[in-house]
Amino acid sequence: MHDELLVVELRDAFLTVERTLIERGQLNTVRQTRLTFQQAMFGEFLEAVEGISGRQVCSYVSESITSPEVILEIFYLEPARDVPHRLQREAAEDSGELARPVGGIPVGNQ
């Protein structure tokens, strides 16, 4: 068990066309198509996980496995101990008490 790791397992998730491609040896085509889709949906995936977990996603990766047929969506979350500090910093930024960092990324221990 890892408090900062969230794994979503999707079983029987391949479309009929993907199964056909896999059966005909086109696994790389299926993986590339899935990767393109996941890149396009990256923002929505992060928004959903952050909304449900209440924690920011630090990193995300997806893996398609054909036997058994499963897709793993793996999210690495900010440590729970960092959430109160982040929320306090964001509130100070929102109120104008603290300048927002350039690019929205905190520098040092602000």
C-alpha cells in the first residue's frame, strides 16, 4: 500500500476494433492510439482525480496490457501532509497576500 499512489484498473476495456488489431499483431498501433487519446484527455483525467482525491496529481502514466486485458491508469499524488500547506498558500495567493509564482509553480518554500 502506498498513500501517494492511485491505480485505476480497467478490465475488458478494449474496443472491438482494438481487439481485432491485437489479434492481428498490431499491438503497437493500439498502444499508440491509446497513448494519443490519453494525452488528449490528460487535463480531464487530472481534474477528475484531483477533484475526487482532494490532492494534486504529481505524475500520471497509463499502461495497456493485452493478456490479461487490462488498462492501468497510475496517478502519483502529492503527499497528504503537503495538502494543508498548499491550500494555505493558494488562499494567500487568491487573496493577494502572496504573489503567485511565475507559471503557477512554487519556487522554494513559499
